[in-house]
Amino acid sequence: MKKISKIIFIALLTIVMGCNDAIDIRQPGRLDAINAFQSVDDLELGLLGLYNQWDLTPEISLASNFCDEISIGFDSGGQGLALYGFVQTPATASGADFWVRNFRVNNRASILIEAAANIDPDASELAQYNQILAEAYFIRAYANLEMLTYFSTDPRNDSALAVPVIESVPALTIQPDRSTTGELWDYINSDIAEAQGLMNSQSGVTRLSVDAINAFRARAANLRGDYSTAASLAQQLLTAYPIANQVNYQLMFLDASNSEIIFKLERTLNDFYDGQVNTGSVGTGGGWAGSIYAFVSATLAGSPYFEMDRKLYNMLDATPGDVRYDVNVAPTSVINPDYATDPDPVNTDIIVIQKYQGSEGQPLMNDLKVFRSSEMLFILAEARAAQNDLPGAAALIKQLRDARTGSAQPLPVYGSQAEAFGDILDEKRIEFCFEGHRFRDLKRLGVAANRGIDRDVTDCTQQGDACTLPASDYRFTLPIPIVEINANPGIASQQNPGY
């Protein structure tokens, strides 16, 4: 959050990190949650610290580097080559990051929730107390939906293995087995129900609200295959948050407009994320989102080590006047129309990514958009296609294209569900490039849409011929990381297929 200082965050870490992992185990000399959180104001500080654990840069890195959003840049020092080559093992950073980071959020949310039970707010504090709890339950649910998305082989199969359900602050010796996907869904839904019952705020886009809960529910229902619920929630939010026009779309990615944003994570100077991200890796550490792609700035001179995949560029360039071209392609890029036959395309065709060109005078630092109304439009379009309303799905895709080009575009005509799903994924590849959606979109819908990772052949043949990967590939489910197996050997027998 933009107004949280490093001082508050460090103070909070001192409080929370001093807490034992098991809230009921009292050790001399340790500051546990019961003593750390003694008032509603303490809980508020704890909540701000919990927000500070929430980051999207790992999702953005995975979707860009593993999928088909980037090519290896002319200024590369070898960053990210393994993930670009589809290397995914229990020892690689992606599985470890998604596992450790989200369980850490789950644990810290649980500490806050359990500590709150020992605080008796007075009447003037009750609304704030309930709001704090609602947000803590929501953040815990969000972390667990992330783990379900990435570690369950099939989020629509209740019998598939997911991750352990840890509903309270665990003992230090816990070595849990994996829970089923159905059990994890129950945990997520229970937390969201708690959040809904307690939430009393609808203030702004940088603090969780009723609308953010509904956006989460729409995304979750879409993942679950509950298209009726997903469509109802998405339509409600799309009505409340109209799609941005061209001017506001550009301003949104400069952090100068909140048009169509339902909820975002703010990033500001001197906060915990003010710095270089772990370059070329899906490692925990955060940082400026734009530094996933470049060292200095989103310009040709800014040392871009990742550039835009040429096939993605061609999709952006296909429609004159599409504002998404201007948002994503830096004007300093070097565009070579003969790139496909050029003997040295790495140095003659340089497409610099500028979705995160910076704000507050800091290059590469921008707010992270968690829920936008355009995502709700895609959820609604997917639901209509799944319900065989192909003209309804086409009308929504046209609505988005009209907004992004500022002019009426042809109405798509879909002859089958697969064709509709494919066009939805193609359009979403453009709309949400470099925002962390591509990996989970391909996992959820790629098989039904006949889509997978599809890089430009000129780019990928320069880097080991890692050009395509079907959405059915086992690597669209992350492995249980070796750090978990080392600490919890029994879980090794429950490793995901292929690893």
C-alpha cells in the first residue's frame, strides 16, 4: 500500500516474526501473538504487514518467461534461460516460491485471526475490528486459491491432490500430507464466507472491499467451472466498473487513473518493493514489476534483458489504433519488418516492453493490478461460450476491441465452443500480457481452446528451439518443491505427475 512506510513494516516484522509459529506454545523470551496484538490498533498494523506480503511479481515472471510473452533480449546475461526452455523441477525457483510464499501468507493471516479472538473491541472499534478480520480472511483465501491454481493437477476435480489445508497456526513439528482439491475449495470458500459476513468497506481500490471479494469469487467460480455464478458476478462488476476508454487505459498503466480497476496493490518510493526484482527468476523478493524485463528503464537504453515475443508483437500490431500497442511497446523499440529472414534478429529486431515504465519518477515501478473489469468481461465471455451462447461471447469480445481501438470493430463469428475459447484466449493474451495471467489461463482453458505456448519461431530457435508446449503438459502444474520434501519427507510420495 502506497502510504505504508518501511518503518511501520519493519516494526510489524519485529512483532510478527517474534511470534512462535504455534500460537498456543509459550516459550520464555519469545514474543507471541497474544502479547504482540493487544488492541485493535495492533491488529491494524498486523493487517498492513500482511498486505506487505502480497506480491504479483512471481506470477508475472512465470507467465512471461515460461509461456509466450517474452524473448531473450539483446542485453541478456543469461537470465531466465532455463525457465524459457521449459525447465521445471522440484529444485527450480517457481515451485518453491509459490509454495513457501503462499504458506507464509496463510500462516501470518492465521496468526492475526487467532490473535484477534483474544481482543474485545469496544463499540467504537467494532466496525474496524470486523473489517480487519474480513481482510485477513480474504488474503488467506487468495493465497490458498493461488496454491490450488498452481499445485492441483485439476482444480475442477475434487479428488485431485492440492496442498495441505492448514486452518490454524501449526505446531513447529507438523508434517502434513496433501489435502484434496475439494478440501482446499472448502477452506477457501469458508474464508470467503467469513470475509463477506464481516466486510463493511467499499472505499477505494487500494484496500479490500465488497467488490474485490466479488471479483475474487468470479475468478474462483471461473476456475471451478461454475459458469453460472461466474457470469452473474462478472456481469455485476462489469456494470459497476465500465471498460476504460483509450485515454484512461493509458493513464491506468501510468498510475494516473483507476478507471476499470477493482483492486490493486500500490507500489511507492521507499516501500518494501522499491528495488530490483530477482532478475530472470521466479524467486521471492519482489521489486519493481518492470525490472522483470529490464535493469534500468523500459527503453532501448535501459538494458532490457527480456523483450517482447515477436508473435505477441504481431498480434498487438495487427489492428491499427489499438491503445494496447502504445501501452506495451516502447517507442524506442527497433522494429525490423524483415526480422524473419535477418541473420541477426536478436540485435536488429528489439521490441522493448514498457507496460511498467514507472511512476513517481521511479522507472519500472508501477502499481500491480489484481482485478480489472476487463477480466470480468473475459470471465463473462468464457461463461457464455461454455453455455453455448456463442453470439453473446462474440459481442463481448467486440465490446473490448471497440474500446481498445476507439472505433467499431468486426463482430467475431464463432462456429464452435473451441473456436470461441481460442479467440478469447488470443484476445486475453493481448489484453493481459505481462500481468501474470497467461500461465493459469492456458492451464485452465488451453486444452478446450486448442491453445498452448506458441512463441515466434525466429525468437525461440535462437534459444534452444523451445517454441511450443501443449496446455496438457504436466509442467502447467508446479512440483512440490524440494525444500518442502526435505522438511516433510512423507509428502514426496504425493509429488505431482511428471516430476
